[in-house]
Amino acid sequence: MTDFNPVKPNNELPFLPPDTSKTETVRILRQENKTIAAIAELKGIANIIPNQSILINAIVLQEAKDSSEIENIITTKDDLYKAVSSTITKLNPATKEVMFYREALYVGFQKIKQRGFLSINDIIEIQKILIQNDAGIRRTPGTALVNDKTNEVIYTPPQNYEAINMLLKNFVEYLNDEESSLVKMAVLHYQFETIHPFYDGNGRTGHIVNILYLILKGYLDIPILYLSSYIIRNKAQYYELLLSVSKDNNWENWILYILSGIEQTAKETIVKIKKIRKLLDSTIETVKTKASKIYSKELVETLFVNPYCKVKFITTSVNVERKAASRYLHQLEEIGILKSYKVGKENIFINVELIELLKE
């Protein structure tokens, strides 16, 4: 787009797909092959964890934190794990927003597993949960992306409500068609962020759509790969390359950035999964050796699904009364697996080694 003007609304944003001569270069296809190999290994290695909820909980919280951090919503991982074992009304505003991200992702995941496609209404619902309001698709002109340091307008998305709707219709048709490729995910991510259909939460909604696409197209079975930590480490480049597609039709560098991010993140997640499995095995052995009378597979797995555990979680998963569940948790503390602290009238038990691993 040679006549790019940052303050002029991009009402003529082209429909998908883009010109394949720009999106299927030799460099892109080589990188895509490497990325497909990495994500296939991740999909396979995920099965070494017997209870998939362990992975989903651990990695979804990491993504929720990182994706929100891109939009300057900052919270700590400790706060997040405490939040899972608390009620959402008691949380600080940043932690609440991250927990809403987690909820929105789960809702999207369930929808595509049940129906096998993602609709405009699904995307609107995901954004509604994230932002906790009913504003929906932008109807009022005036939205622009601004450099937060200089207050300079760097991009103005489409302002016409009908145009935004048509672009979204084209977006979901392209997302749901039979073609699947990782290049396509990069193209979709650019398009969504460039349409910028909502007043708020576009970035976080776009990150959720990324992972839902990977599951929809069979690259993964569960939501365990996220680009947000990679984007945080390469944030300036992310915005620069995103804008370069609008300015100069520079699809190649943008797509290479996303494909490299998926490959790198897949490899990092594989390492983390192997560490979780190793810790799970060693914890099972410790409980069998030092507290054999209370050992059960369900008990140990609960400590990994809920790194901040409480009596209620044990009564549900192990099917015991509160007194027994409390005794189990205190015994696990005595043998060094858990560490307790008081929140109000309730004891919370931390799986310390797992928390340290997840913080890495």
C-alpha cells in the first residue's frame, strides 16, 4: 500500500486471502516446514501427561498473564494461582482481567470442540467475556492506534460499521474453510488486528483466535501453545512488522516472524512439559514411599491441576470427606510436597516445586 496514511481510516482493507506470491515464498515455505515439525512434536509430547488438565491449567494461566501484559495489564503468577483458588470478587483489577482471559479461552475452546468452526458471534462472545461489557463491534468513528510515548497516530483501522462487518464475515469464512496452514494463521492474525473490530481487547481476542485456529485445524488437541511470551520478548518487532504489511505489503517478514515464534514457543513448551512429567513422577514416588496409606493417582494429579490447592479440591477429586481431605493435605505438607498458608479462615496448600517450575 504505497499511499499509506496513518491518520486515514483503512476502509479499503483488502479481503482475504492475500496474493500467494507474497505469502508463499521459498523462505516462508522452508520456515513453515520447520515450524510444522516443532508443533507436531509438541502435540505428541503432550500425551506424556496422563491428565491433560494439568497442562491446560498451567499453560493457559501463563498465556493469560503474558497476553494481558502486552496490553499493559500487569499481575504476578502468584496472584494468578491464588486467584484460581479464590473468588473473583476479591481480586485486584489486573488479576481479574487475566482470569477473564482464561475464562474466554475456555469458552472458545469448548465451542470449536463441540461445533468444529468459529463464528463472528463466538468472537464477539470471547471479547465480551474479556472486557466484561456488551459494546460489541465498533459503531462510533474515532478509534486510532497511538504510540503511547509520543501520542502520534500510527494506524487508523476501518471506521465504517458495515465495512468492519463485511471484513469480519470474510475473516471467519477464510478461517473456517478447508485449507489449513500455519502461514494462514499469520495472515489471519494480521487481518484481525488490522480490522481492530472492537473498542478494547482486540489484541487479547486475537491471541485467543490464534490458539483456537491451531486446534480447529488439528495442529494441537488442547490449548497449550501461545505466542504471547514470544511477542513480549520481541514486542517492538511485532508492531513494526504488523505495520509493514499495511505500509509496504511486506507479508514475508511478518509471516516469518509468526512462524519463528510458533517454532520457538513449541520447543520451549516441550521442555516445560517434560519437566512437569518428571516432577509428577517424582512426586508420585515420594507419596508412595512416605505416605503410602493416602496415595492415589487422583490425589497427586489434583496437586498438579491446582498448584494452589485447598480442601474442597481434594474432596471433589478423591471423593473423601473434608476431615480426610484436610488430613491428606497436612500429611503432604509434613513430607515436604506442599507448603500451607492462611487466607482468611482457609488454608491454601502450595505445590512449591511445581510453582517454581512454572515461573521459569
